[in-house]
Amino acid sequence: MSTGDTAVKTLFERTRVSRNDELVFVAKLGVALLLSCLGGFLALTSGPLGATVGVLLLAAMYTHMVELQHQCLHHSAFRRSSLHRPVGFLLGLPLLSAYSHYRVQHLQHHKYLGTPDDSEFFGFDTRAPLTWGALLRGTLSPARLVQVAVNVLKSCRGTWVYTMGQIADRSRRQVIAEYRAFALWVVGAVVLSLTGSGHAVLVLWAVPLLLSIPVHFLLELPEHVLCDNDSTDVLRNTRTISGSWFSQWFTNGNNFHVEHHASMVVPINRLQERHPVAKEYATHTDDSYVTFYAKIMREANRNRRQRRALGTAVEADS
């Protein structure tokens, strides 16, 4: 076996969750909670500028919590697997990200990445040409919230079914229970609004929820877009980004995505150890999110020029 093969092999090694890994995750939970409380305090007690900062901070923290929920999906946050669902559910509650539904579909994504059966929960078509229109729709589209509303209604009626493949009866019951809990959450928000707490509901939840749509899109976009989506090789179909300490924290290590797909059960805080290998051998790498988004803009501009040139050629022929 060559040195390169030996190095790449380390990417795929499994690692159990240690006590230190668990403490790191609990610390991240604490930081997210404290910053969310700060955002809520500013949103409720400050003037217009401070309240705006508070609402933006809440939107950022709710999005960050979904990244923490992602670690719970893989059972790589706690040593006791039974903790992952209750904690993961609470982390996804502000953005109405159903833990059990997300887990089933996301694990299927890991299994079938690079095949027609891929079921990425993100929902953005990475195989289609990248255009400014597609980026704008992805950034602003409320489609995910609309689908959540449909899932909530079907769950309340007991008619929800999984349409992306097979699902165990127990998992289906868990998904339905969580969507029904979302229904209670929304009803509670409506009741509070009707009884004089509408402003609090607006700034603490509704507006941050809407603002999270573009933030979440921009966080998830780098994972597989402009990669070799017809390949099942994780070194070709996934991107890794070195990132700054801030981006590594805010995305909860989602920038190390090649490393994560190579061994999805490795605790997120351990992925940085494998990054030098992924950086050397992966096809799609970036030093920062800035360089990635610059690449995205160049690709969108290139496709726009090609479409214009094609349109001009068609007009000339006619």
C-alpha cells in the first residue's frame, strides 16, 4: 500500500464518542443558549438598532442550532445514544427542523450520495446548471417552510408517509409525533399573539425564522455544488473548506464535509485532525467560504454569458 493510500485510509477510520467529545458538544450547546438569550434580551429591551442586532443574532443562533442538530443525527454528540433525539428535537424546534425526518432522509443521503437515489434534506439541485436565478430562488424560497406546513397537516391527520424510500414503523411514528409537536408550537405562538404577546412572538421567533432561510441556504450550498455529482467517491463528490475558527464554530465543522462523509460517526470536533489529508487528496477544496462564494459567482456569471451567447446565436439563425 502506498503512502497516499495509507493517508487516505485514515479519513475512513471510525472513532467512538469520548467523554471529552461529549463535553465539547455540551459546551457548544451552552454557548448557543447564552447567545440566544442575549439575542432575545436585545430584541425585547433595546431600541431599533439593538433590537435588530438581537433578531439577527437569534436567526444566526437558530441556524447554528440546526448544525448542532446535524451532529445529533449521526449520534456523534453523546456517549448515550438515547440523548440524541430529545436534544436534537429541541435544537431543531425554532426552525421547525424535525429531527427524526431529517435523520432518516439525511442518512439516506450519506448512503446514496452520487447516485439517483440521493435524498439530500437541503433540497437544492446540485446537478442543475448554476445560475443567478437558481441561487436567488434557493436563497429566498420559503419552499421548505411550505413543506413543513404540509407535513404538519398530514401528521395531524395521521396520513403522513415517507416518499423518499423505506422507513421503519417506529421512525414513522416518531416523525409524526414531532410534526404534531410543531403544530402545538405554532398554535401556542398564535395564542400568545392573540393575547397581547404578538411583538415577542414576532421578534423572538417569526422574523428570525424567516431570516434563517438565506443563512441556512448559504451554509449548506458548499457541500456538494460544483462537485462530481455522478461519482460515489467522497473525494470527488464533496467539498472541504479550511475556514476560519469562526466559520468552523458557526457551521459546527460542516466545512470539513469530505471528512464527515468519509466517516459520518466521527465526532465533529475531531474532523479537523483529518483535514490535512482531505485537503491534499480531495478534488474540491477551498481555503475559505469567501473563496468558495467567489467561485460560485464566477460560475453563475459564466453560465449567464453562455446563455446570452446562445440566445444571440439563435436570433442570428432565425
